[in-house]
Amino acid sequence: MRDRRTMPLGWDEAVDLERDPAVVPDPAEVEVPEALRASITAAMQRYPDRHSAVLPALAAAQKVHGWCSPEALRQVAAVMQVTPAYLSSLASYYDMLRTEPIGSRYVYVCTSVACHVRDARAVYEAIAQEARDQELEDVEVRNFECLGACDMAPMASVDGRYVGPLSEDDAHELVAAVKENREVLPGRGLGDEGFRLPWEDKA
Ligand code: FES
């Protein structure tokens, strides 16, 4: 038996050599929601090689199913005409694609370098603690690599909406708003009307 402690994530299960090899699904045998099919097709049309559309296609399927479930992979595979195994190899590599049903909502707190030097770890821990205290359910709360919005560090992505700069003091309200389905920190989202970084006013 392999020593799980020394194996990287995803390499701890033996391949079942008795199973039939995965094949490209027959499109006639797989029901795909029309809107999902349209998203995948539109993504494929943007690239000369359809394989380049895998990530937007998986993201679209994740939106519909909440995660990259076997059924979601099968639907994408049927439209793209690739094997589910090919999709699975990508879904298990990219952090933003979920291979387990964790809930379709999320709070990703960036703890990469620019955010880290502005106390992102403390912000993340405060949010995680609030999530436990407020018994937040069906929302994935985790720290994350750079989300590409370093100038608003420390920041978080709440269901794709970027908010920041954050402090530990924001944790309670942020979690409460997520729990109550309210807008999180109005005016402090990157796309919010009039959004400005505090240091822009000092420039
Ligand atoms: S380091 Fe946090 S967004 Fe880039």
C-alpha cells in the first residue's frame, strides 16, 4: 500500500485497471441543459482549438451544478467531444474548480504576497472564526492564492465580487451579509459605483 503521507494530493488512489476505459460520450445519450450547452458552444467558438475552451466550459457547468460533479463532467464532455477523464484532470488541478460538493457560494480570502504583507492572514482567520461563530453553512471559506487585485490588498472574492481593502473588523459584517444574502460591504466592491482605494484620495 502507498504511503499517503508522501503522495501528492490526487495520487493516493490506485487506478482501477478492471474498468472499461473512459470514452467520449455519445451526445445523443447525454441530456445537457440548453443554457449550459449554449455557454459551452460559445466558448468553443472563441478558439481555433476547442480544447482551449475547457476552463470556461467547466466554470459554466460548475455554475449549473454547484461543482464539477461526474454528471457535470459528462455533460461538458458530450458537448466538447472529449473524455470525462480529460476534464477531470483539469478540474482537479485548478483551485477554482470544485471536485466536491462544498456548496455553490464561497468566500476566498487572498493570502498571497501583497495581501500577506497587509495582514491578510489575520483577516482570513477572523473571517473563518466568524463563519464558525455565525454557523455559516454551505459557503466555502478558504484562503487563496493571488486573485489579481493586489492594489486593493488585503482583499477577498465573495462569490466572484472583489471586496477590499479588508481588516479584521470587517469579518463580522462580511459573514453576516453572506449569511443573510445581503450585499457584502456595499461601496467596497471593485465594481461598485464610485469605488476608490483609500490611498487614491491621498495621492
Ligand atoms: S496578492 Fe492578494 S490579490 Fe494579489
